[in-house]
Amino acid sequence: MNGFLWIMVIGLVGLVLMAIPGLRRHGPGHLGHLGHTGHGGHAGHVGHTGHVAQGGRSGPAHHAGAGRVGRSEWLRVLPQPQTVFSLLVLLGAIGNLLEKLLPHWAVTLVVLVALVPAVGIQAALIAPMWRFFLRFSGRPASPLETLAMQVAQAVTPFHNGRGLVEVERDGRAVQLSARLSPGNEGHDVHVGDKLRIDEVDPKHERVVVSVL
């Protein structure tokens, strides 16, 4: 296997590893954690930053914050991992093709020539595709509490006042365990019946519903 094939393989392996959700959480935007922002449980910690300026300790805190900002600015300059891996795949594929078509060319010349179409394809085709997919995968989920008062549909018959319902959340259908509210337990609920969500238990992903 020549050097260009190795470059292409390295790029492909990197892209495959990025596709594993557990390994993407350290990537750009910490995508692996975004799905948990819907609960909003940690939003309250932001307010504690107001204590930094008390007791005359604002100076060190300011310098530490400035250092973090400086490092974050440097990180923004660096290319995204998916961009690097995509370029490696393109460079390896194009370089391997050029090396076979023009075997008398020096390796350095092949690399320089291959970089031009690789960068062009990356910018025109691959980068827009990555932005499209990352836009959806990085979208935070709305809190379950927002489902209150929405209309759900029974996906199983209710037995002893309990069953499963389906409701739309962030454009996707989700199923939740449900029980009838007090005063509605005697109603028969069949598959397809419409129900109103009265209460939401986000911790256990359960809802209390009433018959419409």
C-alpha cells in the first residue's frame, strides 16, 4: 500500500470514529451533551458567576477568564476534525489516482497538485454536507415540560388506567408512559384515541393524560 492509500485510510478511520456517538462528545460544540440540555438542570449555575467580583477577588478571576478566552480563540482557528479527516480522504484518493496516471512525477508535486481539487471539493461539497448534518445533530432537545397541554395519541390500549402515548417533540414522534388523571380512570382508551397531557414527570419520562 502506497503513502496516498495510507492517508486515505487514516481519513476514513477518523470519519468512522467520529460517527460513533460516544466519541463525538469531545468534538466541536460537545455534541454528545446537547441532548441533555433540555432538562435545564444546570442553567442555574450561570448566576453564580456574579460572585466573582466580590471580596476584591475580581482581578485573578478576570485574568483566568482572559486566559480561557485566549485559548478558546486559538481553538477556533484550528480546523474542525471532520474537515481534516475529509481532506485526508480526498487527498489520498486524488493523490493515488495522479500517482498512477503520472508515475514520473515527484511525490511532492503530486501532493501539491492533489491539494487543489481536494480543497475545492471539501469547500464546495463536503463542508456544506457536514454543516447540514451537524445542524440537526447539535440541536438541543426541548424540555419535556413543554409537552404539557399538548394533544397525544394512544399507541396501546389503556389497562387499569395506564398505557403508552405518542406525542410530537421537536418535530419527532416520541412515546411516553402515561396514566389517566383522577376522574378519567373509568374511561376506555383505545389505540388512536386523542388525549390531552395534563402533567409531565420529566425525571421518569411519564405523563398524566385526560380524555378529550
